[in-house]
Amino acid sequence: MLFDDDFLLETDVARDLYHRYAVGSPIIDYHCHLPPEHIASDHRFRSLTEVWLDGDHYKWRAMRTNGVNERFVTGDGTPR
């Protein structure tokens, strides 16, 4: 199984710290560009595109730099 309880935990110390202290904690990313209200209300996003791209101007800039048409960045393009 690829994703077992020790996925990415490569040392005994990592496994011990995770299983003893962190396993029940929520995942919090303080630099994710999500509105705090979404995190506080456990907002359910419509799609991966919404959570990953909506409102993140850094990703929009990277998309534009790599030639993605503006309609897919902030326009009327489909999430796919």
C-alpha cells in the first residue's frame, strides 16, 4: 500500500512525533492564500481548481508566464 500510516515518515523520530503528538491535529497551512473564513467554516470546495487556483495571484502569474491563455487563468475557461 502506497499511503500507509507512515507515509513520508522516514525516521523513527518522525514516526514517534507524528503518532504520539500530531496524528489527531488538523492540517493548517498558513501560507495557502485561502480566506480564513473558509478554513474556520470547514468550507467544502467545488473542485481542486477552486481550492488551488481561485484567488491565488502567484499561481495566476505563473500560468500567464508559461503561456496559459487568460481565459483559463481568471476568465471563463472551464476548471478542467
